[in-house]
Amino acid sequence: MNQMSETKRQQYSVDEKAKVFDGEFYPHIDSMYNFAYRLTFDEDDAKDLVQDTYLKAFRFIESFQEGTNAKAWLFRILKNNFINDFRKKSKEPSKVDYQEVESYYNSDDVNKSITTDLRVDTLKDMMGDEVSTALNTLDVDFRTVIILCDLEGFKYDEMARILDIPIGTVRSRLHRARNLLRENLRLYAKTMGYIKKS
Amino acid sequence: MTKTLQSWIKKNIISRYAMTNCPDEERCLHVLEVILDNESTPEEEQEYFEHIDQCWACYKNYNLEKAIRELIKRKIEKKPVPDDLVKSIKLEIEKLVIE
């Protein structure tokens, strides 16, 4: 797994492994399960994905340096697991062509989505289901950056390591994801009659 | 009207309405994102907050973007972890150790 080759290897005894799992890995199971669920939209798949991630963490624990960011390390394994195993099996649409996205991002089209009739008052009326749908209908790569940043509170450099992309790409992907999310919320608000149809 | 009140009205109402379209809205949105993600420098923050005191478009964007972040955090439901998940992981790990 090249994802862990950058770190120095640390030796662990059986007891030490158990200590790292109890003290540093299992406390993140809640976030891991929720991340897995938001990637797969299926409770059983989410369970399998989390279980596979913890098993890989056990097998490759020598690449984990105690005291470093365990949550980011686990999230990176989970994300790679999802791409390598689950995405192939699931009906998830294929990965977006980022060259296309980047060129769109650099075009004038992106500016058109800024002006919005969405208002703070409108957002207050929205239900959880509507907000979840607005997030869940985003392409998985855009959904992922929003989850990592807004729900899990990862910093840009941590997200860059989890996703194996440069920080600049994290920022541009987030920006694009937020434009799309705002547009989804606006469309829902319009459908629900919160915003008058023009 | 006191001078303090006049200056408050000028700063908070008249000046903001004076700029309903921001000539640099795209760049301002990028800076806003960095600020809301707690990744900004104090200089960026100072410049941005001075700007939204005078720019109605960016002031609106600031409130909207802040509200969207809060909405996502508050309204997206957290799924409870299945009770048996940690137990089943521990069992699988034990199998690996025995192998």
C-alpha cells in the first residue's frame, strides 16, 4: 500500500496493537461509520467498509506512528478501500473527469452560479431530509470534500493527505462542491415553494 | 442626531447599500470560504470584514454561506453505529492473529 509508505515503520507488540486500537482507532468508529454510510448509502455496505478498514489498519499498523493523526490515517484507508473495492461493485456513477471539472472551474460558467435568490430565512425552514438530499445528490468526489471539511472538521492539508491530491485541488474542489450544494438547496427551496418561481 | 449615530448609520446602512454588486465577488467568495474553514490569515480576515462593511453583496454572501455551514452541521442526521460492529471487528482481528 503506497499510501503508507511515506511514514517510518514502527514496531508494535500484540498488547501495544490492542492499546492503539482501543485508545486511538476505535474512538473514531462513529465518524468512520457515518463517512462510510454517506459514501455507500447502505448500512450493510457501510459496516463492511468500516470492518475492512479496521482490518487493513491492523495489518498495516507498522506504518502508523503513535501520536500522529489517527483519524486522518483511518479515513485515508477507508477512502482508498471505497475506491478500490466498493466503487467497482456499487452502482455509484464513475469518477468525474477532473480535467473537465478544472477547466469548468476556470471558465466563466462558474460565476453564473454565485448570484442566488436563496436567503438565510429560507434555509431555516428546510428539513433534515431536504438538506441530506441536497448533499447526497452531489457526485461522490464533491460530496466527500464537504463531508470531510464541514462535518468532520478536517483541515485542508489533512484532506489533501486523505484524498491524495494537492491542497490547491482540495480548495478548488471544495469551492465547486459548495457552489453545487448551494444550487441544490436553491432548487429544493424553489420546488417546495420557499422561493417564488420566476 | 448625534455624530456617533450619524457615523453608525453611515457605516452600517448607507455604505452597505451603496455597493449592491461586488466587482470582485468571485475572489471575495474564495476568501470567505477560507475564513469559514478557519484557514485564513488575520490579514485576510481584517481585509474581508472591512470590505463587507461596505459591500451589500458580500455581506449577504457572508450570512448565507455561514447559514449553509450551520445547516449542514445541524440538519444532517448522524447514523448510530451498529452495536455489534466493534465486536465483530475484534473477532476478525483475533482470527488474523491466530492465522
